[in-house]
Amino acid sequence: MVTPDLVSEEDVAKLIIPDDLSDEPAFKAYIEAKVYDKEGHLIQHHRQPMRSLTQYFLALMSIPIVGTYNGSSSNKAQGLLANILGLPSQLNTAQDYSATILWDWSLVLGSGTQPFSPTLTNLVAPISNGTGAGNLYYGPFGVSYTATSISATTTVTNYSASTITITEIGLRATIYIQYQNLSAMYVYNTYSSILSYDTFSTPISLPAGGLAAFQITLTFTG
């Protein structure tokens, strides 16, 4: 059970790792982490810009802009979807039906570091879900939104006997294509890539028995 933050606003300001957030563009993204000890006391509050969107983010966001078909008279996928996301350019369906594209998000945490590249597909050292040594127990993943922002949030608990250091974070998307195959059966294929990759400017240390909440927020302002 997490107790209310037992610090004042002035104390919270001292816990936040400063980062230059001035002169930000209309599209902004940031990462936030709050760490609580086993008594539920806030012991670390970290916030930094998220700077590292991958090409997979751009490809996924192209769907509402350019659609999924490569031309009004073609049943082949857009090149971005086939070449970057790895989706098939054309499906063999039972009656030439269209496919349905769905996707969901998750936050992934790791203990490694690597230089950013738009083509990254995974973290260096993802931390597994579990209660053993070196594992984090992942709580429910949630997405909330307003007219100008989208936030992805998850909590993790350290049930091991040692502190776990978290140095990397990513926003992962799993894409599902559902269609009717040549046997007239509904099937689906899955594809997964990270939409963002960042390393923490200051590592996040989660003590034994502690809980941490991580959030990635995308905002749009005029």
C-alpha cells in the first residue's frame, strides 16, 4: 500500500532531477518516475524530456494520415507499414476481405544502455516480470488522455532482497492484423517494436520492497 507523499512541495522540488525544458516545441514528450520505499514514502522523483521516438512510431502514426492502402485501386499496404513495421504487403484472404489492424501499448524497463538509433527494436537488457532476484513485478498498464495529451503509465514492485537499478525505458507497441484466411478461418498475426527508447539521465534505484511508478506523456500545444 502506497501512502500519500510525505514531503512538502519544496522537498519534492529538491528530489526532482533538473533538466532543461525551455523552448520546447508544440509537440512535447516527457518521462516521469516516482520511487517509494517499502513504507510508502516518496524517495525519488525524476522527470526528463523524452527525445527518442523511433521510425516505428512514425510508421504507426502514418496510418490515420495516409491510410493503409497504397492507392485507391490497390489492396497492397503502404510501404511504411511493410518496410518499417514488417507487416505483409498483401494478405491471401478467403474472399479478398480487408484486414483489421489493432495495436496496444506497454512500457518496458531495462538495466542496460545503448546509443539511440531510429531503428532500435528493443532495450539492451529488459527486466523480466517476476518476483525473483533481478525481476520486477509489473502492475497494470494504463493509458489516459485529454484533448491535448496522452499518458502511458505502469507501476513495478521490487520483491527481491536487493536494490534494482533501472537505466532504460521504452514505449512498446504490439500490432495485430486480423483477417480471414484461405480456409475461411479468422486468424491474426502479431508484430512488436519499440516506439521510443531513452536512458535515464540519473538511474532509478528501486530498493527491496519498494514500488515505482513510470509515466510517458505526449502533449500537443498551440
